[in-house]
Amino acid sequence: MLELRDICFTIEKDGHEVNLLDKISLKVPSGHFMAVVGPSGCGKTTLMKIISGLLLETEGEVWWKGADLSEDGEMLPNELGYVPQFSIAYDHLTVEECVEHAIRLRVGSVSGSALEELADNVIQQVGMETMREKRVKVLSGGQKRRLGLGLELVTNPKLLLCDEVTSGLDPQSEREIVNLMHQLSLKQGRMVMNITHSLANLELYDSVLVLHEGRMVFHGPPDALSHYFSVQHVEDVYLTLKKRAADAWQGSWSKYRNEYDALIQKRQANRRESEPNAAATESDAKSNSDEDTDLPPESPDNDDNLPGFFRQFWVLLSRRWLLFFRDRTQVFLQLALMLIFPLLVVIFAPGGIEAFPDQAPDPSLDFLEQARATAEVVTKQTKIGALVSGLMMFQVVLLALMGSNNAAREIAGERLIYEKERLGGVRPFSYLLSKIFFLGTLILAQSLWMGIFVQMFCNLPGDIVARFQLLIMINAAMTFVCLGISAAMKSADQASLLSIYLVGFQLPLSGAVLRMPSWLEPVTQPLIAAYWSWSGQLQALSGEKVALGIKSASPTYPFPTVETATVILAFHVIIGLIVAYGFCKRRLWD
Ligand SMILES: Nc1ncnc2c1ncn2[C@@H]1O[C@H](COP(=O)(O)OP(=O)(O)OP(=O)(O)O)[C@@H](O)[C@H]1O
Ligand SMILES: [Mg+2]
């Protein structure tokens, strides 16, 4: 049983309090199928969010199975299914893969053949047997809604909230989906609440809740709707609502509500009697499913049945790799960047680095010639120093660019799917760890290949280990800072734009081209990852002859040690991850 007691939801707008929901009180028995209707902006979605725990009511109480959720915490993820209007599946997965992943992420105790049976059962319940091998991107709108419902059925939820799952469908598909929801409410005492604008197919529901400007103005059997609003066709209800103020409708409703509650109960009892497979209560539901040997098994009816942290991590990581390889464009782009970027670097020193000339001029020459020879040597030394420094900066900037490309869309691009899965019990830390492992592999592959390729062609002097370490660190710093940005932004485009700006600032602010004004340098330098990777690599050359040329070529000499540079870049990684985790824990549903 779900009960709402005087639910209010108030927000501040232009200094005034606005009541988006006002004293909504409602009792919904198990196995009930309810339509929530009302004009756009009347608060339907807000009400659903309060029931599901996505929003906290300002006043009032939500009671679920005899417990006050505002006191005793949220509904368990396994008890609740929330089907939003938007598509919540990855385009590159098949229907079957989506269902199987949903089971692996949300249902702890099934594996092997039980998992396959459960997936079959879910696919059969939503009538998608013939399209199980189809990829999500080729499904029609109605088929995607079916899949959305199916993904929620994997935990066998007691409450299914559906937000406009029939919007935009043709009348035939709409009826099919409403019929499907109706069937789902008949099984296992499941309560199904469906938000809809449409007043078609109302006869399939047990009750209709009408909201108007945040007020509850009717909740009764569908066949009583036209009588209550004194209209000939239910379609005219919206027009009639406009004729009186919402407060007046609310006032009238409070006088009649008890009468209609009794009618609803009568209607639901009748419906159950006429449906042989219907389960009237939760206990009936259990015995029904036990007896019904023809049906494949439902998921275990266990309240605390979430998979463990590592299982979720592993499923998320393997799914990420599957998605990566399925998306040919992504694979092609990654390979292209990995191959082309090192080529861009070696173009500047195709024959490698010239031998570094000594400064001591030939003593047999006269004074003027000695001075000219010295000047020539110094010029050459500076040129070689500038080339080495430039090659290192170029590698650093390209790896920074790869880092931003790795991560900018990683979370923002799938935020709604993540939010949905999180509501279903996916732990933010399992999710973040899967991203760290996935991106970590890309970082290692990109940075090591860049280092090896450039070394093969340019034969740069100095400590290779220190250089590779700092190449990996610049990529990691930029990747994880951009992952933080990706987690904080609402859209993938915003995250990409911000990440590209971040890379764009690396070169001018690194000091490799021009030194920053001395008062600004202490402020900007710690933030510019490219500076640390580049100058740390140059410092690693301090024992080499070329260091002389680099010193005279670089505006920012002296350089930090490799250790300092590594530690600062590690800070960038840590800060990026903390931001990413913080924003993965926050709900960014809309
Ligand atoms: N977090 C919020 N802050 C400010 N206003 C909000 C917020 N959430 C919703 N609203 C406003 O509250 C009202 C109710 O929104 P809600 O999304 O619940 O309406 P709805 O009935 O679902 O509408 P629709 O049928 O268009 O989906 C709208 O006017 C909306 O602009
Ligand atoms: Mg809505």
C-alpha cells in the first residue's frame, strides 16, 4: 500500500513561495493501475519524483508498506521501477543485452541459466521476443518504451512509476503500451502509476487522478470522470478545468472524495474477479507465482538483493568496453588520434636530434673568429634546446588534447542512463571505478605509444622512464579533470566545450612560449598541467649536454624536479576524481 498524506512541494521563485504541489492525499492499494492526468505543468512529474525519492516533499508524508519514508529513508531500489519518457538504453546494445545488463546490475542472486531465464521472462512480458537481437537504435518509439518497461521489471518491483511512456506514439501503439501496463499491474500485486496527457484508454485503469495547478481535483474510477466534471466526453475535462480556479476545484473535491474512494475499491475488486491471472494482494501474488508452474521464474522477491560493489563495477566496465568496440566511429577516432598525433610530433625532427656542439672554440683561431665561432655554437645549442623543448611541449599538448577527448563526454553523454541506473541501485563508486579503469587503459595506450613512437624517430636524450612517467601523468591529469567536468555538466556539449577551452589554455599559460607576468605566474602555474609535465621532462635532462641549450631557450628556467611535477599532476588527477565522485553522488536528473 502506498499512501500520500498532505504532500506539499514548495519552491522559491522571484522571492515568493510557489506551491508546486498542495496537500495531495491519496491511498493506493497493491495491484492498482492508476492514470495521473492533468494539463502540462500541473505537477505530475513532481509528484512522481517525490514518491520515488528523487525529490523531498516540503510538507506531508509518503507511507510505503506501513513505514513513513520521510522518517525511515527511501524505498529500496528493488521495490521501485521508474520508467521515464526518454530512452534509457544504449543505442549500440541489443534488446537482450540491455535486459541482461540490467539484471546483472540490479539483481544480486541470479547468474548463469537463471539469469538467462529471467531475461527471457522479462522480454516475453513486454512482448519483445522477436526483436531480442535488434539494437536499440533501430527500435521504434513504442518498442523503446516496451524496453524501458522491461528494464524495470528485472527486479520485479512492487511499484512501477511511468512518466509519459505513451507520449508521441500513434493511437494503436499507445493502446498496446497501456494494455501492457495493465497486464503488469495484474501480476504480483504490482502497483502501476502512469502519467499521461492522453485521456484515451482510460477504461483500462482502476482509477484516474486529476491534478490541476498542483492541486488534486479528482481521484476516482475512470467511468465517473465525465460525470464528476459534467462533460459529455472525457476529452473536455481539460477545458472544464480552466473554468474555475484550482482552489475552487480542490475545495469541491474534498467534499466528495470519500464517496469516490469507495467506488475505486469496488471497481478494483470487480476487475480482479474478472481477470483469472490477477493477484489481489502481495501475499496472494506470492502464492500465485509459486503455483503457476507454466510461467518462467520471476526475479527473487528479495528486498535487499543488490549485487555487490565489485560485481557492479565489473559489469559496468565490461559493458563500457563492449560499447566502445560497438561504436565504430569511436574506435576509428581513437586509433586515428593515436596514430596521427605522434606523427605530427616527429614531422618537426624527422632525422632525430642533431649532436649537441661543444662550446670551447678552437684556440688556434684569432680572437674575432673565436668570438664568431662561439656565437655560432651558442645559436646552434639554443636551436637544439628549443627543438627538444618544443618536441616535448608538443607531445604534452597533444596528450592533453587526447585526455580531454577521452573524458569530456564520458559521464555527461550518458547522464540520464546513469541517473536511472543509480536510482535502480548502481553505486556511484562502482560507476566511477569502472570509468577509472576504462580511461586508465586509454591513457596508458596513448601515452606509451606517443613516447615510444617519438623516441624511435627522434631519439630524444635523457631519462626515458622519467619522460614516460610525465607523459602518462599529463594525459591522466587532463583525462580526470575533464571527467570531473563531465560529471558536473548537464550536457555533453557543455562538457566538451569547457574541456577544449581547458586544453586551449595549456599552451599559452604553460610558459613554454612566453613567460607569464611574475605576479600572475604563482596563480596560474599550479593549475596548468602542461607546464608541470613539460618542465619536469626538461629538468630530467639536466645531466645532459642539451640542458645548456634548453636553459638559454626557455623563458621559465629553472624547472621543477620530476618528483615535484609528478606530485602536482597527481593532485590534478585526485582533484578531478573528487569532483567527479561528488557530482556522481549528486542527482542531476533534469
Ligand atoms: N526544480 C524546479 N524548480 C522550479 N520549478 C520547477 C521545478 N520542477 C518543476 N518546476 C515547475 O513546476 C511545475 C510542475 O512541473 P512538472 O514537471 O511536475 O509538471 P508536469 O505536470 O509533469 O508537466 P508536463 O505534463 O509538461 O510534463 C512546472 O511549472 C515546472 O516549471
Ligand atoms: Mg511531466
